[in-house]
Amino acid sequence: MYRNLLRNISWLTMANLAVKPLWFLFITAGCMRILGAEQYGVMNAALSLGGIAASFIDIGMTRYSVRE
């Protein structure tokens, strides 16, 4: 059981290490050239607002549902 868990965690870690730099290059280099300055700013604002909304969207219901 623990062996499968460790194997899955290691796969997830390796995939995360491979994808994060590619995502960073795409967002910083690719999107800036494709979208231009104004649309890139709009995209960053939307991503920021989405992150803020995601943190408040459950309104504390996750803890309540786990408790119940």
C-alpha cells in the first residue's frame, strides 16, 4: 500500500517539476508575444481575480462538510 503511494507521489513530483518550467516559459515569453501588452495585462488581471475567487468560493463549506 505505501509502496504504491510513494510511487504515485514520485510520479506527481516528477510531472510537476517538468510542467512548471514549461508553463512559466509559455506565460512569460509565449503569451507576451502572442497577446501584446494590453491583452496580456487583461489575462493577468483575470488570473489574479480567478485565484482570489477560488479562495473564497467555498465560503468555508469544505471544513463543514468534512466535519459532518
